[in-house]
Amino acid sequence: MTDFPLHTIETAPERAKPALQQLQAAFGMIPNIAAAMATSPALINSLVALFDNVHGGSFTEAQVQIILLTDAVTNGCRWAVAFHTTLALKEGIDPVDVQAVREGRLPKDGKFAALSGLAKTMIEKRGRLDDEDVHRFLAAGFGKDHLLEVIAAVAASTITNYTGSITKPPLEVPFQKHAWQD
């Protein structure tokens, strides 16, 4: 097993430091997954750029968390499932809907179900959606712009999920109560 360092702002490569500072400001901490990711300035900077666009897009933060939690479950990233479970609950998402996503099921909320279903399908089909997949999402009241915006969220979560699976960062205390096994 390869151990990856968990960088701080002080120990990170120079080009990774601004990204870690931005994440510190956003979360009040540097998540362990980002600390490991900082080993590669190209990777951490790519994530932060996508992070800004995804969280500044047209979806509510609760909708973003549904997508990111679905992606984490679909990709089997234990760290990200616990992290996004915590954030989803913080956003006020019904715990029943959060648990459904954690179990690979659709939430009962219709908009959340459309987002979760599309994100899971997009990952499983590697982006090769068929007309029925697209129609189902649009019929839930989303636009074509939303459909394309989900791609950005899936891209951001892919960076995080793959990094988590490779680096296996320890789960921080605040997220441990939402630990997940695939």
C-alpha cells in the first residue's frame, strides 16, 4: 500500500497552496482528501476550479449535494460518501432521501430523484445517455442547461472519488458517524 501525505498549506507544493487556502476558507478546514490531492498541484487546482463552477451554478446547494452523494456511492468512494452525507444533511435534505441515495436507491423527492438518477446513469453509461435518459430528466422540470451542468458535477466528483479510492485518506471525526461501506 502506498501512503500519500496529507499536506497542510505549509507543506504543500507551492502551486497547490492557493487551492488549499481556498478550501480552508470554504470549509473551515482542509479536507483530508484535498490534503492528499495537493501532492499534485494540477489535480488540486483542477478540482478547485470545477468546485467553484459547480457550487456557483444554477443548482441549489442541496441539489449539488444529491448529485455528489450519488456520484460517491456510484463510484464507491467511502470518504466522499461520508463527507457528502454530512453536507447533504446540513443542507436540510430529508434523512430518508439521504439514506436512499446511500443505499443506491432514488430519493422520494422528485427533483432529487431526477438528479440522482441522471448522475448515476451518466456514470454507469460513461456519458452515453440515450434519448429516454435525457427525456426522463427534462420531464422532471430541468432544462438542457441543467443536463449539461450535471456533467461538471460528475467531473468534479470523479476527481474526488478516484483520488479517495487511490489515496484512501482517513475520515475526519466530524464525518465518521456517516462512515459507509460499499
